[in-house]
Amino acid sequence: MLEFKRILVFASHTDDEIIGPGGTIARLSSNGAEIVVVTFTGGETSYQKGQRPEEMLRQRQEEAQECDRVLGISRRIMLGKPTQGVTNDRETYQECVRIIRQVRPEAIFTHYREDKHRDHRAVSEITDEARWKASENVLGDMEAPWYTPHLYHYEVLELFTHPSIVVDITDTFERKLEAMRTQASQMAVLPGIMEYLEGLAKVRGYMRGTRYGEAFLESTLLPTLL
């Protein structure tokens, strides 16, 4: 995984790619990989009492730019879907197919299908299947078909019982925390998130004998081609 040079990350909200694969993204970008993040929603439902949704939307867009700088994300695509309203409809599905064909990644990172957040589950289902459809000789008005060799689900708040891969993020864990600190709007929404990130990273690191780690579960929707 760490030798890949082009990664496509699908995330429901602007902090998901930090909480999930943030340390791995930082490692890959440090190795010269191009990281493209697709954010489905603006996260506007995080607004607090006395705050308007459009204010939250603007703040989260600014926070996303700071996250990109910290983690070394090359490009971010904002789809503008309604928060808490991502649906597996034809338009969204084909939008993801188009993006996969345009980016032509070596690997896709996406949400875990058993997450309790409705947006996370929807994104997981859409993107896992879109990886397959992007490889078929259909939808001829889009880019040429592209087969992505690997798709990995990442953890946010629901954890894997048996991960496929655990990546050592000891050298980039501080960058992951720094990226999370850029998400000031989410500290009231996710109380204790910094401690959670450290605790989970230690648990995953313990599994592989390093100080910190991140776990991934490889999709089995398509076979690995050797």
C-alpha cells in the first residue's frame, strides 16, 4: 500500500479522512503519492445553537483547506450532497464512476459498510460498487474504463473485528492530530476525539508491534488480480 502513487479517498464529511486514514494519507503523501479526496457533504448540520447552517458550511470548507495542507492532500472534490441525506441514487453512483475513471487510482479508501452513520454507510455502498462499474466497458460518454486494483475500508467510529492490514503511522501520528486540530467546529460535536484518536492508534499499533497504527479492511466485492 505504501508504494502506491495515486490514491482516491471517499469521505462523507471533511473530518472523516483524518479520523480514519489520516496517518496513512500523511505517509503516502510524504512518499510522493498524489492523494485525491472526495467529500460528499458540507457537514452543515454541525451548526450549534445561534449559528446558521451556511456559517457552519463555510467554516468546514475553510477547515478542509487547512487539513489538505497538513496531510499533503493534492486535490479535494466537494460533491455538495446534503448532510444526513447521501443516497445511493443513479446520479451519485455515476458521479463516483466518473471520478474513479478520471483519477485512475491504484487504491481507493472508503467508509466501512457497518458504520452507524447513514452517510458513511451510503458512501461505502456507492463507492465499493462504483469501483466495479468504473472497470466495465459501459457509460461510453465518460472517461475510459479503469480497474482499481484495491479498495480498503477505513475505521471512523465502528471498528473492525479482524483488519486486513495495519499500517504503522508512528512517524505521522502527530500530523494526524494536527490535522484534527484544524477541525475546530467538530470539537463540540465529538468531545474527547483527540483522546479517541490516540487510544485507537495505540490499539492498532499494538497489533503490529509499533507505537501507533491504522487498520484497514480490504473489500472482497471484486477479486484481487495477480
